Amino acid sequence: MSKRHKLFLVLGGFFVTNTLVAEFIGIKIFSLEETLGFTALNMTLFGVDGLGFNLTAGVMIWPVVFIMTDIINEYYGEKGVRMLSNMAVVLILYAFMMFYIGIKLVPNEWWQFESGLREDPNQSLEDMNLAFGRIFGQGLWIIIGSVVAFLVGQIVDVLVFHRIKKATGEKKVWLRATGSTLVSQFIDSYVVLVIAFYIGADWDLIRVLAIGTVNYLYKFTLAVLLTPFIYLGHFVIDRYLGKKLAAEMKLEAHTGRAEGVIIDN
């Protein structure tokens, strides 16, 4: 197996895994401020009070997913990103279908009730099956919103990335990588909430926009902070491929001739 194929498998596996994990842990809401040891904020945006950085656990990973998109885009082009994005969506839908079937299975009585009665009351659950369903049973509109937001974000990320690269050439890696991530994350932050909560749960649009803005502030900050890792990723990959092969792959990706890189060679 050639180096370019091995690299694609590694990057693709990491990309798909992070996408799946981000979807699955997204059911948990956490306080960023209290996690970092600070008092929770009490902000007001668009007239909505009591806002803080109460985020889904999945937002820890989504900026990483979009940075991975830019790295894959750099070496394998739009076709490589599209292949992995479509694969990720299919696997997400498959996983949630399996979760749904698992939730509907009739639980064993011992597992459902007695297994939750532990010596430590803090580790005891009265109904294991209820907890199982609450954790894995994300709402349909949330699933639809996250999948649509992911696909739209990927499309925008690729388009912005190539527009910037066309204008700047091989220079300013930070601009095309971080810039495309910031634009795609901006759209992602609002699309998922509009579909999941404005359409699916009848939330006020103002509240959705306010929460989306808070989410984007976090994603914006994290994307900027992760910029040095983009250069680290390029350095490691170029060292692995060698300068000649790395340059060839970047040129093929930029000119849209990367399909054969993934399939044929």
C-alpha cells in the first residue's frame, strides 16, 4: 500500500471517528466556565437573559473535525472530503438506527432494576433501561439538525478553503484553514439549532440566535487556538510523504485531479 493510501486511511479513520463521537456525546450539556473552575457567566444577548457557555459536549470535537476537513482537503481535494463526509453521515444514521433498536429491546428485569442497586448510592440508578434510553435516544429533530448542519458546514468549508487557496496560492495556510473553519462553524452553529429547536421544538427564534451566538464564540476561540496544530499537521504529513510526493498531492488536490489518488494508484 502506498504512502498516500495509508495516509488517507489514517486521516479518514480519525475524521469519521471524531464525527461519530461528537454526535454521540452531544446529548450532554456542560458548563464551560465551571469546568474550568470559574463562576458561570450571566450574559444577555438579543434581550435573552441568563446566557452562559452551557455547551453540548460535542462542541469540544467539532472544531477538530473541521480542521481535519481542511487537512484532508489540502492533500486529497474536494472529492476526498466529500467521500469521507458521506461515509460519516451514513455511519451516523446507521448508528442511531442501531441505538433505536437497542432502546426498543425488552430489558432483563435484573439488569433494569437490581443492577442499579449498588452499595454506593451515588452510583445507583433506579431504572437502567430509562437511563439507557435517555442517553442513546436523541430526538429525531436533533439528529436531523446535526446531520444537515454537518453536511452544509462541510460544503461551505471546502468552497471557502479553495477560494482562499486560489487567491493566495500555497502561502498563508492559516488563512485558508482557519478562515474556512470560522465561516463553516458560523453556519453550523445556527443551522443545527434552527432545525432542532426552532423547527423541532418551537423555541423562539431570538433565543435560538442568542444560544447559537454563544456557541459560535466558543468555536471561534477554539478554532483560532488550534491554528498552530494545522501547521504541526502539515509538518508531520510532509515529513512522512516527502517533499516531492506532498507537493504532487497538493497540486492534484488544488487542480481537482485527486480522484485517482484515492481510488486508482
